[in-house]
Amino acid sequence: PSPFRLSTGLLVMLVSLVALGAFAGETLNTRTVEVPSSEAPSWLETVRRSRPSETVAFTLSLHQRNLEQLYSLASHVSTPGHELYGKFVSKRELDELTAPDSRSFDAIKSWLRAAAVAFEIKAECVHVRTSVSLASALLNTSFTTYAYEGHELLRAAAYSLPEAVGAHVATVLGLHGLPMPRREALLSTEKDPAKVTPSVIAATYSIDDPYVNRKGTKNRQAVAEFQGEYMSTKDLAKFFKHEVPGAHAGDDEVSKYVGAPYKKGEGVEALLDVEFMMGVAPGVKTEFWEWPNQDFCADLHNYTATLLSATKPPLSNSISYGWQGELQQLNCKKSDIATVDVNWAKLAAQGISVMISSGDSGSGWTKSPGHRDGKLFPSWPASSPWVTAVGATRFVKQKVGGEEMATDQFGSGGGFSAEFDQTHATWQAKAVAKYVALGPSLHKWPPASTFSPLGRATPDVSALGEGYQVYVGGQVESVGGTSASSPAFAAMVSLLNEARFKAGKPQMGFLN
């Protein structure tokens, strides 16, 4: 379960319609969005009221068209046997299908220009960058500055959008969201854990001298980091020297850094991700995507939007990041979650595979007001129906090469989503129904009030997730977590893509 819980007064509240002021002689209805305004969560330090001259940036994501068609298309191109299977959609085709109505852009532009506020339009989003003074007047709000890990974060109190503007806006990102509290890497607690290396993974999953076209540019893979985790090229080179002896010259080099430039660091999670994604699929061009930890939902939106806009996006992606608990604890509104989820569906339609660790807190049990038995929370975004959630196993009796079992060093995340049902996860409906029907006959079956049996179920796959030998600061540490199994599995998907390209077939795409 998550290590803390905010009071109900800190949760995102209801949206109400109120009348506020006049403009051009007419009374305008406005839509007020209630957000935390006075009490900071324990992991943020309140610094001061924001100065009028400070710069604030936020994003207006507009309502998009034809989303049901998008979901159908993403499902069809990903379903073996369907006539559209493998016929992935281009970015241009997606933009034409889903672009907001031109009147939406006109309404937003008129509003911002009248207030002399600078903005930039990218895809369905209007990105605003202005002063606290102008933003406060524009949104009828105030701003407070917080400190988190050396960064200053400006966050708004309750704010308002004119109804004529709000009708076009799906959500506003960057005004209210909170960073996720840092979590430490799971170092092995077993006295003698089975040591997992790329060669052990290859032997366990029958990866025998896979073909990789090192001169090709089509097949790319990437890890994404969101909590200020940086990697060391020196540690990566040492890892390859000792654990990937058959690698070619240059296989130990990251091909591209996205989001933030390379900065030397010894982040255990970052090195775990990049060493094992590259070590399991040596020769596949690998990118390192980095976002600072500032706003959980906004950072994920920024990441997915950047991935969608890439000319040559990585086709297999691993994310070891997520939240098991009430997403409102991070001030993620339902509209924020839905907007990010549209981007996951777009990535699926484009044939981009996204693997996300399913979490390390088991069923994610959390006390919840109004729920006597508490609630269970699978990790999000792993519980999105458009990504592949990866759980973790270990060797039975810690014997390398033996059978696998569910990890017990930590709780491999899983469960049933309260945010998403199986409408867009029909591929799992029969299996889930069969499992749920066993109900109380299963060991430690939770109370029915704690979860939704019709929710999107995770994980989708599992792989070894204990005892990974990670090179950090020149030393070897034994690390575990679904953040280990996810990059390893994503690397296997890259190798499958290599085989498919060689055979003249398209990439794997959305796997589920």
C-alpha cells in the first residue's frame, strides 16, 4: 500500500457552475475547479506565496473527436486474425481522426489573446507560459510556491474557466498536480538470492543467439525515468564488459537522450532499467528518456505526447513508474487520467509497445473513507487497458534455471482497476471471469467491497524480478522489483521485432 494518505480536504473536489463577474457588459458563467489551496502534503515544503513576476506554465488539453473510432482502430490493428492486424496508423492519420474542432481552438485563442497571454499550439494542446500575475487574473486564482528535491513548484488554488472556454477543454494540466514521493530501489533481502544476469534471462526464456540488424534504424527501444533518476555511462560500460561478453563494439552506448540531456548519476532504478534493457537485447538502438519529477499526471502526459510526436519513436518502451493508491492523492483528476489514457490508445494504434511495471505493493490495500474493509489499488498507468503490465517472479528455492514462482521478496503488483473496466480490455474478459468465479475458494480472497471484479485486471505477463545484478558506482548490487522484470521483458519484445522485420512483418505493437 502507499506510504501515506492525504486528508479528504486535500482531494480534488466536484466541479460546479457559478456566476463570476462581467465581461463586455455580459455576465459570464464560469466553471470552478476545486483543488488543494492551503495544506501541503508531507513530502512538499511550502515556501511562500508565489511572486507576481514568476513564470507559470500549464496546458489546456482540448476535447478530441472520434475517440470511439480511435479505440476500435487501436484494438483492430493489435488483434491477430483481424483484417487490420499490423496495419498501424500514421501520426498524420491519427491527427486527422482525432483533432479538436477548429471552433475549439478559436475559442481558446480569442480568450488568451484578449488577456495578452502567450501560448503555443501542439496537436490537441494549447501550452500557456505567462506570469503569475496574468495567470491569476486569467483563472481567478492564486499561486503558492512549494519546494521538492531542490526544485520550486508553483501550484494554483481553485481556479475558474469561462464556460464558453471550459466547454472546449478536456482537462488542464500543470496547475494542480503533485510529484510522486520518491521510492527506494528494492535491494535483495534474501541471504543468497539467485543472481540474475542477461545470460540467465537468455537461458530461462530460450533466447538463443537472436538476430539483430545493427545497421538498421527502424527498431528502437527506450526506458523512461520520471523521478530524477540518472544513469552512468561508465557503469553501463562495466556492466557490458562483465555481463554481456558477446556484445559488439558500441552496443554499450545509449543512442539518444530525450527530455533531458545526459547527466551523470548513479540512480539504481535508472541503471537497472538501462543495463538490463540493453543487456538482454544488445545491438538494438536504445534511448534514455528522462523527465523531472514535478507533476505525476502532467509528466506522463508530456511523455506520451512527446512519444507520439517523435518522427522515429522507439517501438518497445519500458516504464518503471506508477502509483498504487488513490490518484487524487497526487491531485490527478479523472479528466487528467482520461486524457493520458487517450494517448496510450494512440500509441497502440501506431504500433508502439509500452511495458509498465505492475507495482511492488501487492494488491495495494489502502484505508479509504466510507469503505470498512479499505480498497485495493492496482498501479496506474500499468492498469490502463492500452499498455502491458509486467509482474515479477523468482526461481523456486532460488535455484537458477529452476521453475518460477510469484516473487515473495515484495508484493508483485496486481488487481482490478476502479478507473477502467474491461470495455477496452475484452481480450481478458473470459480469463478474468473464470478467475473471479473461483472467488472464496482461493487463498486469502479479499472482501468483495474492496475491488471491482469487472475492472481492468493486471498484470498481463510476468518475468523474473529478483536478484538482478546491477552495476552502480562501480559496485554490483542485487536489485529486485517489477521495475526489473519490465525492462527485461521489453527487451525481449525488441528481439521479437527484429525477427519480424527480418521476415518482412510489422512490429509487435500493442501486445495484449
